[in-house]
Amino acid sequence: MITRSNLRNLIRLLCYLSVLIFNVNTNEIIVSFCLLTLGCFVHYLTKGQLIRNVVMCNNGIYGIVRHPYYMANYLIDVSFCLLTGNPYLLLIYPFLFFWVYGSTLRKEEKYLAGAHNEPYIEYMLDVPQVFPDSYFTIYLKNVFSGFSKKRISRNEVSRILRFWSTAIFIVFLNSLKTADFTKICFSSPGGFKTSAVLLSSVVILYIVSIFVRGDRTKQPSPKTC
């Protein structure tokens, strides 16, 4: 059964397999990394504004969508799909996302409505669930409201580094199609040298993510805003 915890692992696997069949162009890579940057930014911003079990979060990024963390996950996973050049994976992912996250969204909102009562009901009526509406730009000036770097854990930084490591690894797999492993020295953008640089970046990012990761034995408290 596909769950939130293994959806991204499934997407990674599908991305790696897609590279064997489909080709990606430069424009898709550029758009993908823009989406990845935006997704990581929203992810980081959300963690810096979320106050669990204390207040109802409805300002900052929470004034744009009710579940910015899930929006960040969507953007990040879509960026991975786009890097493969597989149009079918891009079409399938939205359905996978709402199939997996749908029950979680309903469960969390039911809990939050019971915990915060009428204020949260009004919040639900005013703010979109996962994706911003056409009026979200009026909230951008307050997007950093309530943000504190003290709420950003080492695990979150480690997770973002792994996102980038995954994206670069997909690009690396694509580069292998044009790499000439019989040549040691060359300057071709699609050659072995580029592949080596990409793979080195993947390894470095992953190793750094391990070193910055904090204690994972502590269980996270339930999300309440």
C-alpha cells in the first residue's frame, strides 16, 4: 500500500526507471530546478513558522495555503518527475498525491477544527487547502510573518540536502546516456567529466546531509496547525 512515508520512494524509483526510456531537455531541467528551489523554500519557511500544539497557524505561509508543507512536497516531487522527461509520470503524480494525502488532509482538518473550533472553520473557508488561489499575491508581503530560524531542526536541513542530492542524481543518470567512458580527458558538456562532477555532487550532498542530521530517535509530536 502506498503511504505518505513511501510515496517519495516510489517516485524516486519511477524517476530512475523513466530515465532509461525518456530524454529530458534543457528547458525541463531549468524548470525542474526552479520548482525544486521553490519547494525547498516553502518547506523551510513552513518549518520555521509551524508551532505544534500551541497556536493555530494562520499567518505567513499559512495565510496562503492551509497545508504549505504538503504543497512543498508536491512541488519537490513534481520537480523530480519533470527531470525524467516522462510526461506520463507527470500526469499520474497528481492522482497519486491526492490519493495518498487525501485521507491525511481530512483527518488533520477534522482534528484541527475540533481543537480550534470556529476560528479554524473560518480559516478553512478563507484559505485554500494545498494550492494558492488567484489572490495569494496579496499575502506575499507577509509571507515571513512569524518565521523563526530556531524552529528549523538539523533534520530539516538534512532533508533539503537530500532533495537536491536526488535531483542531481537524476540528472547524472541522464548524463550517462551521452558520456563516453572510453575518454579520460575531454571538454564535452555531455561527456564523462560532466557525469563525474554530477556524481561527486550527489555524494558530497548526501554525506553532508548525514553529518548535519540531528537525533532521529525523538518522535515528532502530532501536527496541530
